[in-house]
Amino acid sequence: MTFLIKKGWLENFVEEIKKGFGERIEFIGLQGSHGRGEASKESDIDVVVILDKLGMKDLEKYDEIISKMEDREKICGFISGKEELSCWEKADVFQFYYDTEPLVGNLDFILPTIKKSDIRRAILVGSCNIYHVCGHNIIHEKDLEILFSLYKGASFVLQAKYYYETGRYIKKKADLLPKLSEQDRKILEIYMEIKELENTTKEKFLNFSEELFNWASVLIKEHKMEEEN
């Protein structure tokens, strides 16, 4: 990693949030690239704050607290009320649970609500989005940054797919890579390659796009949801 959160930054963040919200805090955590140990110098600090409930005044107070903090421009993440998170779309909250490192409290209250079908839906929805935007990008935008973001999204789909197949969630891409099938591994290898590129040839752009488009197509057909009566 070329960028790390400054020593004491997280401790100070937790202390300031506790001062502001006290016993109303249900959970504080860290997610994203810093939580996975994959951060770069451009990485945001993705912090998670869950309160007993969340209203406009709470959002304003949270903004006021973090606006006084060092590295404010890097602070990102998620803030929510507990009940809203409990009712959240389970295909999204599954990855949210496993990708978040606890600093205060835990998110165990949402785990029993997640079913295997929710993981399958996460794979399907992710694949559908990639398929659509990838096709659009090939025809219209022809943008390497968009392609990179799609491969980044594919890396999360691969985490969900591996969990769906094995019951194990692996946070770090480098740890996940050797455990994947040949085709899945190729997608993750391209993601690791493409994030280092500032530009590329048209031929390589189209090759990378074709690999991703075809991969997403297969996943959509493999993970379609059964129709309910």
C-alpha cells in the first residue's frame, strides 16, 4: 500500500463520533480499500456509522463533526439508521456486512436476514449491470475509466460468486485470485492490470471489453432467478 490512514486517525474519528452521538451509536466501522488492506494514495476513507435512528439534524451534525477533521476530503462511506439497514435490499447488504471491519459494535443483527437466494441475486444484478453498461461503453463512450469501474464491480461479483459456491467470503483480491476458475481468474487478473493503466490501445480496450461482456452474459444465464408462483 502506498497510502495508509494516518496513525491515530481512526481513533480520533471514533472519539469525535462518540462525543457527538453518545449512546445512540449502534455501530462504527471501516470498509472499502482501507478495510481490505488494498488502499492506494487516491483511496477514500470509507467509514460506516449506524445510529439508533437517523434524521436531517443528525446528518447536519455528522457533517459538522467530520468537516473539522483532518483529511476531510477523503472521508466517504455510509451513514444510516439501524432500522433502515435492517430493511435494506439483502443482495446489497450481504456484501456490506462482509466488507466492513467493526470499530465499535457489530452488524450481526443483519446476518440472519440474508439467505442464499440473496447472494444469487447479488450475482445476477451485478452481472446485469455490467453487461448493460459494458455494451453501452463499447458502442458510445469508449471510455477506459468506465471499463475500469466495470471491472472493479466484477471483482465484487466474483467475491459474491465464490461465497455462493463455497460459503467463504474472501476480502482481498490477491487471496481470492488463486481460488477462482480459469475464466473468473482471467477477469480478476485483467482488473488488476487495467487499474494500473493510464491509457491503452483501441485493440486492447476492445479485447478487455469483450472478455467482460461475454463473462457477464454467462453469469446472467447461470444465475437467473426462479420465477415465483
